[in-house]
Amino acid sequence: MGDTEEPRWLDADEQQTFMAFGYMLVQLPAAFDAFLQRTAGISLFEYQIIAALSVAPDRTVRLSRLAEFTAGSLSRLSNAVTRLEERGWMRRTPDPVDGRYTLGVLTDAGWGKVLAASPGHLGEVRRLVLDPLTKAQQQQLHRISDRIMHAVEPDKPPINERVRDLPHLRGRPTHAEPQCVEEPVESHLEEEVR
């Protein structure tokens, strides 16, 4: 933007929308984190790491890919992996294909932790995100999320495409997930979120 251009100020509706969205962006992860800490003794970030490993082939992923998937820096991921290793839930090993990389491997104890923590976490996902919305609103949220993430990461495919090739927990196929259709979100607004 040049020095003479006027900023594109938010109108009242845009400001209210962004404030509500921003508040949710802070509060929702905090609610998931508090729940997991209370019920499973694990942080949301640590859970995301072991859950990602649990759906990967051989429960193994390069740490650089894991950092990308969890949206964490390599430093943050390394600190979390150290804590997970100390608990016996995962281990690190050199990548046999390219020794410059390190692999994260979910241990059997880590798999057990995922199985123990997942039902409660998924219950919270339903309670806080899915149950308050109709099916139509859930689909709208999916499309809106993909559209915003495309603006954030224009050179990357939607997250569902990034993980489509990974098998789900104990054989639940990813190909059954709904596909994002490139249509204007406005044409699908059937109900307002209250």
C-alpha cells in the first residue's frame, strides 16, 4: 500500500464479524487444551502430534512435516517431542531414506494414549463446534475455513487433500470426507448462525 492510499477500514458489520471470529480463534483452542489437560494430562499441541502420527503409515512422519501439520515451529515441536519421548509415547529416529531428516514414531504406549484421549476430545469437538451447528452450517464452516486458509496459504491444497492419503484410525477411510466445492460461500448460506 502506498503512503497516500487510505486504509480499508472495517465497517461496523465487518468489525463485529472479525471480533467474534478472533475471540473464537483464541478461546476454542484454549478450551480444547484445558479439557485435554484436565482429562488426559496432555496439551492440545501434544495431542495433535500423537494424533497426526497415529494416522500416518507405520505411525511415522518426518518432524518437518509434523511441524507443518501442527502449525508449530521446529523448536516448539522439538520441545513437545522431548516431553512425549520422556513419557514413552513417541521416539525420534534418523530417516533411512535421507539422514538429514528425523522421523517421529508413535510408540505402542503413544497409540494407547491416542485411543484413551480421543473419545473425550472428539466429544468436546462435537459439543463445542459441531453440535451447535446444523449440517448446513457445518458444511458452510468447512467451505469458509478452506477459503480463509487458501488466503493464508495460497500455494497449499486444503488440509483434507493433504491428509487424504493417510489411513484413519483403525481403517476409517479418508475418502469418505466431504469434498470442498469451489463455489461462492454466499450461495450456500441457508441459515444464519445464531
